[in-house]
Amino acid sequence: MSTSWPPSQVAIVYDRVNTRHGGAEQVLLALQQIFPQADLITAVADLQKATWAKKFSQVKTSWLQYFPGAAQNHRWLAQFMPLAFESFNLRHYDLVISVSSAEAKGVLTIPNQLHVSYVLAPPRYLYHQQVELLKANPITSLPGIYQLAKKLLKYLTWWDQVAIFRPDVLIPLSLRVTKQLQTYYHLTSHQIQPVLYPPIVTQKTYLAATNFNVPTSPFFLQVGRLVAYKRADLSLKAAAKANLSIIIVGVGPEKANLVRLIQQLQPQTSAQLTLIGAVRAPQLQALYQNCSGVLIPGAEDFGLTALEANAAGKPVIIYQAAGAAEVIKPQRHGLLLKNQTVSELAQAMQSLLKHVWEPQLLRQNAAKYDTSIFTTELIFRLKLLWKHHQSQLKTI
């Protein structure tokens, strides 16, 4: 085992590698910059979709990868995830860094290894969204299934309560997550490191997007996975009410519901309500640069699109309970949404258009969270943690 810095054998553990580039993936790529030879370890992987993961020297998956369609349908394998992560043999690694909003933090390590967990969030489906997710799933309405699901979730919650104590160090990505760690796991401030906000790439250079027409008339933008808690439905309803056009970028399980909602709302408004699915980076950047503002109406654990918008010189409207609201100053970088209501969001959209924004101030705000700053701070922390860990080993 290596005792000097940097350690020679590093494992980066992530819940699952099956999504396109997003906020969590940006964290993983920043870690890859720090440790170019690190292995990426995960329950399941779809490298055709998650092309960003190909930058890692190796992507190692669990035995769940052998299940047909496992990478695309991991939600149906939740009961196996704890065992999948516990089955990894990580003994030859000096440093283990887990990036987790689910089970990755629960890998098993030995005393002479340092395990640092960058906590994206506690699992939503076990805590603050358990009831609504159960009700939203049509399968749980079948006889006996609801009770079976409740028993499964009880087991997974028990395991999660054990797994949170396996890392040597917990680093939360926002104050919102810090409060969740204290609430759900009864951790004290002494057991949790100070917040380290996730990184953003502010210096982006792209070839011009071809075959992609950006609207010339004003429009708002929402970017992210189409899942219920991100509240794209609220954005659509508010845009329709305010008669302001909106483009929603993303893919996910809520797509069909959002398409139906657009069909219902479109005849009632003169605004254009558009859902365009996934787009490439140059196209997304063009949308950021040409939009009036970016909407983040959901209770996000962070919400990196807030800083991506600021990096493009654009303001945001963000729900005040979202993690990224911690780095957005009202009237300076965007507007805070106090309540998740159609009328308040519609009014905020109209207010944003009337306000005079200073693009330079917006870009300066985003620059404070550039990847280079994130990696510098993380390296500083890891060095201190490594030194402390090595000194403890000498006393054993």
C-alpha cells in the first residue's frame, strides 16, 4: 500500500454509469483530472450512453451488469444494489472516493484504506420522496405490491443507515445536503466536512452548432433529466400562464406526462411550449446564450444549470430550497422562487424580463466555481486527510 501522496492506486466509486453528462458526471471528470489512472467502479454501466466515462482508464462493473438490460433498468434492481457494492474487492486500492446519492458510499474498505465520500444527496426514494414515489408508480397499486414495496424500502433504509458510516469522511455538495445528513442520519457537524460546491466548466469552446435553429424570439430554458422532482410541469404551466415561450431540454421517465401536458396547454396560450429531448454540447450552449433566463423550479440538491446559465451571462429563477440557491444572490445573479406555484413562477418570469442584468457579474459568479477551483480545494482537503490517516495508521 502506498503511504506517500499522491497514492498510486485510486478507486472512484459511483452509483451507476448510465446517463449522459450532468452535474454528478462533472464531479467525476474533475476527479479523473486529479487522478488520471484511477479506476471507475460502479454497479452497472452503459458506455454507449455515458460516453464521458471512457476517459477513465478502466470502468469496472458489478455482477449486476450480467442481467439483461440492467444498465438501462437499474430501478428494478434496487434490492440487489447493496449486495452489488459490497461484493467489490477494493483491497488493493490506497484511496477510495465515492460519489454517491444512493449506494456507492456503502462499499467495504479495510482500516489502512482512506474512504472519502462526496455526498450528492441521501437517496430520495428512501426519505423525503418515498411516499410520493410509491403513489406515482402504477405497479404499487396492484394487490399486495404496495406492502411488498414498503418492506423492501424498509430493508434498503436500514442498509443505508449502516452504509453512511462506512466512509471515513463525508463531504456534502451543498448546505441543503448537510442538513439532510443531519436530519436523516442524526450526524453532527463534527462528522461532516464543510460544503464543497460542485464544479462547472466556465471556459468552453465549441464548434458552431449546425442544423440547429435557435429561436429568434425571447424564450426561457429548463435543462435536466425529466424526473418529477425537477418540476418541468410547473415551468410549462407558468410559461403558458405568462404567455412566455419555453424550451425544455432533457430525457427521462416524465417525458410522456410532459408531452401530454404540452398538448393540453398549447391551445390555451400564444407562447410556444417545446420539449426537445437531449442535445449536444454546442447546441445546449447556443440555447444558454440566447435564452432570456433559466428556470430551476425543483427542490434540487444542487442544480448545476444555475451556474451554467450564469457562465453564459444569463440569470436564473431558482426555487429557494434548491442547493444552488445558496450561490445565487437575488437581483444580482437571478431571482429566488419562494413557493412552487404557477402564479409565483409566472410572475417571476415577467419580473426577470423587466430587470436589467449585468452579464459580467453573472459570469464572475460562475467563475468562482470553475473546475480548477474545485480541484484545487479538493486536492488540498485530500492531502490533509491523507496525512492525518497515515499518522493514525502509525499509532496502530
